[in-house]
Amino acid sequence: MSRSAASRANRRGEPPPSPEPLPGSAVDSHTHLDIVLDGFRPEGGQPPAPEDVDAEIAAAAAVGVPRLVQVGVDVGSSRWSAELAARHPHVLAAVALHPNEAGQGAATDDALAEIDRLAALPRVRAVGETGLDRYRTGPEGWAAQEASFRAHVRIAKEHGVALVVHDRDAHEEILRVVDDEGAPEHVVMHCFSGDAAFAKACVQRGFVLSFAGTLTFANAGYLREAAALTPVEQLLVETDSPFLTPVPFRGRPNASRLVPHTVRALAEVTGVELGELCVHLTATAERVFGAW
């Protein structure tokens, strides 16, 4: 599925209402504001209006989510992410070629060189999302995916920034590549999708597990089990908006202002008081991405 098709598939119905604000602040560690706003593709259309972007950020801040990490998935969206972070004090950027893009041949020398250039910018604090996807990319693209993933790991280490990992149906392969290349200081398992055993393997390596709205899904008991055994210092929350909208609005467009649903679910799963959990989540985000 193309990025634009995925955007349309995840924008059914009206945007959900904002939830009750959190008692403290949390960080959306992974959002795609460019896709949230009209499925924007930098190579093929006009960027969203700055006032629309600012309104999305303000709506998140109003419910206790004042800071966001905007994530690129190709050269164009990575450039836009870096530009947004440079102008907006509440946003940091992550830049990369998504593994499905890499599997289609997008990880050229020129494209990787541009990701390397962007990763050196002061408001770019992560390389990602990169990784492996055995669901949407067939075997013919796996070698290109892995080569791109390895290149991104090296870029993250060279610039001393976090690595944000996309892992879909590739748990053991992800660990193999990162172990082989050597992990950067901070590794974030974006939209953690593994079971308790995989969570333990990640925790032992010092990785941070970032949970999305999938944590709230009725069929995601394995995710709740994984979250429950993860030390609170190794937890983050995210939206991956406009995708993975939490219950009770699953299937409708996601947005950073819906993070409180996932934070509340995580508090229930871990047994950590909600306000205390907010403090931990913010501290972890600052440790991984730096202050902003």
C-alpha cells in the first residue's frame, strides 16, 4: 500500500473529540503531521498551511501533550519534518527512509546522503523510522530493506542521535541487525508490536518501548503483558497519527491530542499512578531526544 493510500484508509469518519486533559504532560514520540493534514506528500503536492500545523500542535498541548516528535518516511517528508522542527519550539524531528520505501528502491546513495545531512541539524534528534517490514514488502525487497536499515543505524551513531525502529513481523531480524551493527545509545521500538518474550529481549538491550493506540485494542492482550513487564524508565507513548487510533475511536483519524487515551491505558496496565507516569514518560522522552 502506498503512503497516500494508507492515509486514505486511516482517515475514515470524523476526527474524534479531544479527551480529558492529563494531570501532567506527556510527549507524542511519533507523529506524522504531514499525513494527518490532508495526506500531504512533499514530492507531489503543497505542504500544509503553517496555521493548520500550529492548530494541531496547540490542540495536543491543550490536553497535556505539549511536545511532539515529527517523523519523516522519505526524503521529502524528512526535509519537511526538519523544517517544521526548526521553526516550532514544541517539535523535534526524526528523518529516514521508511523500510517499505527502501524495499521499493528508494534508499539510493543520494537519498541516504540527504538523510545523513538532515541528521546533523540541531533540531533533528532521531534517525527513523527505519527498520524491517515483512508484512508490506515481499522477499524481493528484503535485502534492500536490510541494507537501508544498516545504513540508518550507522547514521544515527555517527550523529549521536536516537534510532527509531519500525518492526513489522521481523522481531528476530531486527535484533540480529542491531546486534551486528552495534546499537546507538538510544533505540526506540516504534509502535511496539511484540510479545512479552520480545519485550524482555529489547529491555535487556536497553531499548525504549513506545506504545501506540494498539495497546487499547481488545485483541492486544500480548501488548499489555509486554508493557506490564517493561520498566517505567523504558516506556514511551506515541500516536503514529493519523494511524492506530486508540479505543474508543479505533478506525477514525488519529491525532496527537488523543495521546491521553494511551497514557491512561498504560497507567492501568503498569499500575503506575497517572501523574507519576506522565513525569516518567516526559523524562524518558527528554533522555532519548534531548531537551525541547
